[in-house]
Amino acid sequence: MSLIIREAKIIDSASLFHNQIVDLHIAEGKIAKIGTHLPNFENIKEIRLDNLHLSEGWFDSSVSLGEPGFEERETIANGLEIAAKSGFTAIALQPNSHPIIDNQSQVHFVKNKANNAATELFPIGALTKGSEGKDLAELFDMKNSGAIAFGDYNKNMDNANLLKIGLQYVQDFDGLVIAYSQDTNIKGNGVANEGVVSTRLGLKGIPTLAEELQIARNLFLLEYTGGKLHIPTLSSAKSVQLIKEAKAKGLKVTSSVAVHHLVMTDEKLDGFDTRFKVSPPLRAEEDRKALIAGILDNTIDMITSDHNPMDIEHKKMEFDGAKNGTIGLESAFGALLSVLPLETVIEKLTAGRKTFNINSNTISEGKNAGFTLFNPDGNWTFTKESILSKSKNSAFLGMEMKGKVYGIYNQGKLVL
């Protein structure tokens, strides 16, 4: 597909055209020319959009889609279409399907399902067989089949020795381990952040200690073994401090935070609405502010939607019994612009490419064309009509949003 994109403001600090308004000529999936008033001698398709901004394509490091096994929650095809319309040119797929993605045939299956989609799918392989935390999965085989990292989604590795062995083993092929950190014994039967809100509502609490203790342990293991470790979805102020100290030591550790932890607190639980039941739980305002600060000083490397569709049967029930998770692809950009500057949002939605060793697409002539089109201005409200997912479990319903995603150009395809 050849096209000309007219009068787009480039937001890409690595590009010579950063903060400039230019035209882009796209031919055969590459950026053929960047300039002003580019001629259109061949009468090819042109794109003009209100207040158009353009950045490197966004990457989401934690997306669950359901398929295989939970297609009623979401399919890969529809999930990738949603990701494209939400501005993401690539996603990392969590292994929490049925069966769990813990072998090369499952990696091949999900990759084949994503063929010909505009948004690229990069599978995360389970770290342990069946994500049960007992034996390491077929890590090397999955790496050779296309897995970009290894972790058991939202499951803590209770066996410290097994995590140690995993960190040592993956170094043979430059693998990345993801360590979700929440001590299962300290969490117990907790369902909400331990604090004033959980006490007032009579909900069993999950102290921040459950997260912090495991992060500290996992960082000690990383210091012992070397290698690379990614700690996803931080939720507490102390967790941010632990990551900061580890980076100062020179440890190869990265971290992410979910959009909902940056814009919401446990005060949302007052109505016992299970849309706000997530893992880790929404924390207090001081934690939210510390997460924002961690983003701004680059202690936290990336932001994820932590998109996790859940069917109504597992959400529309009493709070204690409901499943954790919220969808977040559709609302990510609009929610983030309400709390962070535009260039920070773009940086943190693209920085994960480096951690997960995925090619970057700088906005430069001769480079592959893989970018996101958006308008950072304008206010609107996220409603049920804004949800494109099969599942409707969004914690962002009714929230005031800023900015609009137009779509993406990637893999030679334009999605608007």
C-alpha cells in the first residue's frame, strides 16, 4: 500500500523530525520520503486528520486475550484489531490461556493465529509447566519458536530455587524472565489493598508488604545469578524504591506499571464494583503518586494496559469471589494523558521494545513504516460504546479521557 500522510506532527525524540509538522510518503511498507508539501504525481491515497500527531508504534508488554480455550472472553483476531484501533502496533501475549502457552506448539499456534494482522503478536511463554510453579517449561524450545520472555501471568514463584535456576538457565540464550511479585502466604485470602478503605468496607486486605517482600527476594536472586529480570505491574511506593536501588547497583532489572494503577486508587472500591478488582490491587493515593514519580524519573521503564478480558459470569458476582482483571487497550492513551505529559506517555508506550528485544521503527526515511496516529487534544468520556472488546469488564467506564487514537500503520496495513 502506497499513501501520503499529510501534515502530521512527529513525536519521536530519536527522529530528526521530532516536533516538526511534515508529510510522509509510504511505499512498500517503508517511509520513502519525509518533507513538506510532498507532490502526489501518481494520485495515491492521502490521509488528512484533525490535529494529526504521529509516533513510533506503541508496544504493550502485557495483554491477555483468552484464545485458545477462553474464546468467549476474547479471540486473537478481535484482540489484535482492538489493539490496532487503540494505537498498538505490537503486543506481548500472556500465556494464561487454556492450555497454558508452555511449549513450542502453543507458541506456534498463537503466532499463526496472528498472521496477516496489522498489530504484531509476540508470545510470552510460561516460565513453568502449566504455570504451576513446579518445573521449568520448555524455555529454549519456546525461544526458538518465537517466545520473547518467560513468566507465569499474575502468579508468584514461591520456589526461590526454581526462579534462581530459571534466571541462570536463560542466560545461555539471552532470555528474559518475568517475575510477578506477590507473596501468596502474606496475600492469603485478601481481595483489596490493606488500608482504610478495606477496613471500612470489611474486605480482607492485601498489604503492600506482599509485593515488596517478593520484589526484594527476586532482586537478591538476580544479584546472585546475573541475567535479566522484568518485574511487571508495580503498585506500591516501596516497590518503586526497591527498583531504583537495584538499578543503582547495576542490576539488569526493568519494571512496568499498569495504567489503572496510575489513575485510580482503592477509593474506587466503595461501591463493591468488581470492575475495580485487579491484581495487584488498586492502592492508596500515596502509592499512586509514587508510581507517577517513578515514571517521570525513569525508575519504571514502561506502561502496560495489562488488558485482561473476563466474561460476565466471573465478574458479576460478590466481590470476594470475582476474578481479577480489567480490559485496558481502548482506554490506555486517553487515561494516561489525564495524568502524564504527552511525550512521557509516548516514551513509556514504546520503551518496552528495547526490554523485549523488538525492533524499533524510528520515524526516518528508509525505515520500516510502523507508527501510531493520534490527536492529543480534546476531552471525552469513556462509555460502553467505547468498548471494542468482547468482554466489557472495564474499570474506566465513566472516566473523563483526553486525546483520541486514530489508529496505526504497520505491516503494510492502515487501520483507522
